[in-house]
Amino acid sequence: MIFRLFLTYLKIGTFTIGGGYVMLALIQREVVDRRHWLDEKEFLNMIALAQAAPGLIAVNSAIFIAWRVSKNEVHAHQRLYSALCVAAAVLGAVLPSIVIILLIAMCFTQYKSLPVIESIFKGIRPAVVALIAATVIRLARKI
Amino acid sequence: MIYLQLFLSFFKIGILGFGGGMAIISLVQNEVELHGWMTPEEFIDIVAISQVTPGPVGMNVATYVGYTAAGTVWGSLLASFAIVLPSLIIMGVICYLYERIRSRWSQNRYFQVCMRIIRFLVVLLIAHAAYRLMTPETFIDWRSWLIFAVDAICTLLPELQKNKATNLLSHPILLIVLAGIVGWLIY
């Protein structure tokens, strides 16, 4: 189970691009529809808690789901088992980020001064601001 | 010294980071400006890369800023660990409480009001992040504003439709890649 949690969250961490609703849909598919670790109602509770608590929503959801799943099995050292489940899920969720970003960070600093890269980023910068501004409008309608 | 700064900054962000990725970006921006780890343009490039690469945006930003600020792999590992640590502690407490009171908390009126206020503050925080990124270096001419307007409208398209169906044009990855191609062609 510990290894399965790690693999599931490794998958969620790898295919979460841009965050937000894409990620929640992915977690729902993996955790509710495929693995049946939680039902829909508890999934909604999980989202509320993971969003209400400070920190990254992906990491918070990994902690909550791993903890819930660890209660489904009875072990002699229940606390230790739960802790290992949580650690495995969190590690799976953050590992793709760390590996991919480190690779990019090491290469990007070398190619940054190329004029092509600079002009591509001149186009990307206002687009990033637009995405953040649009998020404000979308969320403001759901307060 | 830089490692201690990184750990404290990202631990603080982990505690105060309500609302996930986008809201956390604004907190990271604060720390970056406070300690002078990089220029605003470097930071906005990191945000862009974090959004088009796999993984939660907040985690990508933490890893990247940690690496850039310290210049070593240890800096990025430390920043990543520091931002997750408060989550582990706080979610641990929440899981424990959840077991105690189960679904009852969601019916509590005071709790609902508190959550509404928190959601409002989160939206304000994200708006502030967007506002502070609107620098003259980012918006160099009218073409930048055109890219901004087109992307904002495309992202909001699903909101304008009645069924709120997500269409391909509003996909953030596609929009960022397209903006990169446009930049490459016109600048």
C-alpha cells in the first residue's frame, strides 16, 4: 500500500501542469474512480480541508488521502504505518517537481542570454500576468 | 546564512500560504524582493517555467527559487522541504480533528463565515500578485498588452459560456506556449 500511494502520487505530481482544477480532476480520477480509496463526499471534504489549510493543495491532499487510506488497514504499529504512508505520498507528489525543475534551472541559466529565448519570454511574461489576473476573476465569482 | 534565510522564508510561506499555488507566488515574491535574491524579470520567468512544467506550481517555484538563490542543489532541496514541513504539521492536526468531528464542521455557521472571509482574502492576495507583476519591463509596448488581453479573454471563455465547459483554447499550457511563439515571431 505504501508503494502504491507513492506511485499514485508520483503520477499525479507528474501530470499536474499549471495546478488548480486540472490537478483536482486528476486526483479524483485516480483516488475516487480508479482506486476507490474515498467516495465522492469525502473527496469534497478533502478538497475543502486541503484548500482551507495553508500550504500547497497537492501536498495537503496527499497527506489527507494517505492518512485516510492508512486507516483502512489494521497494523500493529498503526501510527508508524500512517506516517510512512503519508511520507510516501508526499514524496511522490514533490519528486517530479524537484527533478524536472533542477534540470531546467541548471540548463536555463546557460541559454538565458540567447536572443531567441529572450524574445520568447517577452511574449510569455504578459501571458503569465493574464493567467493570474483571470484566476482572480474566476475565483471572485465563487466567494 | 543563505540556507538559514531560505529555510525560514519558505517555512513562513508554508505556514501563511493559504489558497495554493497562485497565492503562494505572491508570498514568494515578497521574500525574493526582501532578500534581493533576483530581479523581478528573473522571478516572472521562474513563474512562467513553473506553470508549463509538471508538478504543483508552488513546489516548482520553491525548488527553482531555492536553486537560484543559493546556487546549489541543496538550496532547492531545503526550500522544498521547508515549504512542505508546515503542511505536514498542520494537516496532521486537521486529520486528527477530522476524525473527531467528521462531517459536522461543515454545518457550523461560524465556521462557514470564517471560510468565506478566508476565501475573499485569498482572492485579494492573488489580485495583488497580478498587480505587482504589471511592471514596465513586462509590458514593454502595445503588443504586450494585446497578448495580455487575448490570453485573459481566452482563459475566461468557459466562464462566459452557460455550461462552463472547458474548451481547448482556455488551456493554460497552450496559451503560454502560443505566447512564446508569438514573442519569438514579433520581437
